[in-house]
Amino acid sequence: MRKKLISMFVIIAILIAIAGIWLLKNYEKIASQHAENNENITSQDVSVNEDFEFKITSEYNLDKLKSYHVPIIIDFGSDSCMPCREMEPALKQLNSELQGKAIIKSIDVWRYPELADGYSVELIPTQIFINSDGMPYAPQNAEELGLEFMKDENGKHIYTRHIGGLTLEQMKNMLKEMGLDE
């Protein structure tokens, strides 16, 4: 009985060693395939992807959101703000209709004020806009739309901001200009 037990352990050890050697030899190939797969994120991935969820309640990575190569609207508002509540159905509709084609997010800045850090949120609702190429939205008629180009300390345009409510139609038109792939 003892010899059978030792034989089983030896066989298991050999199998583990073979699997380990195979992983070592194929690690670079597996890693490069994994990286390639992460770069080629498609709309099929959004059904289980929290990056496409409407409400943001924890830290998020804007660079990761930009990696999807879709237009982005992030709305900073609050459930307690009447103009925010008036705009929310349009934002939710866009989020639902454009899953995988655009990222539409909402942050309650009264519940999660730290999530607005770095975005010059002075009044709510405030939205930021980023094109599908990851660059700030910069339309010719920015002033007509009430848009402001927010710049860093070096004068580089880092995002485009709008303060106040927008209609569903206005946001749809902006998303098309931002590179929405319909």
C-alpha cells in the first residue's frame, strides 16, 4: 500500500513538473496573447464589464476607459439636484442604447466627492467629454454649446467641460462629432 502511495506521488510530481516546464517555455507567448486580447476589447465584452456601467461609486481609471476607443461622457451630479435628475433619464438611455459604442458615466459628487477631484466641478450638473481617439472633444462651435476647454498648467487641453443640463438630442449630436461608430 505504501509503495502505491509513493508511486502516485511520484507520478503527480512528474505531471506538475511537466506542466511547469510547459508554462515556462510558453510564458512569453501566453503573455503576449493576453496583452493583445486586452488591446482588442470589443462590444461583446461590455455585457459583464463594469467600465460600461452607468453609475460610478468607486475609483475608476480614465486611461483604461480611453483604451476602448469610444466617445466618453462623464456626468458629475447628484440624486438631490433637480437639474441632474432631469438630465439622468437621457444619460441612462444613452448608456443603455450605446453599450460598447460609447461610455456614459454618472458620479454623485455629494456621495463620492473624491471622484470629482481634478475635474473643476464647481456647479452640478457638469459633464466632461472625450473623443473616441482619447483626445478632448473640441468642436468648432464650442462657445455656442457652452463648452469650456480645460487646460493643465502647461496650457495643454486635457478635457472639455460643460456646466448645466443637456438634452438627449444635444448629447447624441455631440457623441457623433466625438467619433460615435453607429
